[in-house]
Amino acid sequence: MGKPQRTLFLERHTYRRRRLADLARLLPVIGLVLLMVPLLWNEGPGGVATSRAILWIFGVWVQLVALSAWLSSLKLETELDGQGTPRPMAGGPGAAGRGRRR
């Protein structure tokens, strides 16, 4: 028999913040793919007009800006401690090796 498997428990708040950070990292890739979609459309008779492609690009751009603003409003990089001052995320750059200041 093998070792009993340990269940990995992540706090819901931490897990959610990590997934949102993953989405923020993936957002430029998603945007690039969506902005390249008009290149696949056929132009000419029976195809899609250039004005339609420009509307598509502008719409994707607006949605990317709105989604980025929404993600940044969730405070991915910092959270407030009890005194209302920002502190870095646990496990973020520079988090290890810091002593407590009094």
C-alpha cells in the first residue's frame, strides 16, 4: 500500500486571489487572439466589410480595458492590513526574510 494522500487545503480567499492573478496574466494573450480574429475574415463580395473589422477591434479593446479595470479594482497585488496601509501579498517578491517592525 502507498502513503495516504494528504489533502491540500488552500484558503478560499488565497485561492481566489491566485486565480484572479492567473487571469490577469492571461489577459494579454486572450486580447491578442481576439484582436487577430479579423485577419481570418474574408473581405470582398460575400465577406465582412473593413468597417465591421474595425468595430470588432474597437469592441475588443474596450472590453479589455473594462476587464483590466475590474481586475485592478480587486487589488490583486496588495491588500489592506488592519491600519488601512497596504501590505504586499504573502509569497510575493520580497516577502521572505522580512522582520517585523515595531
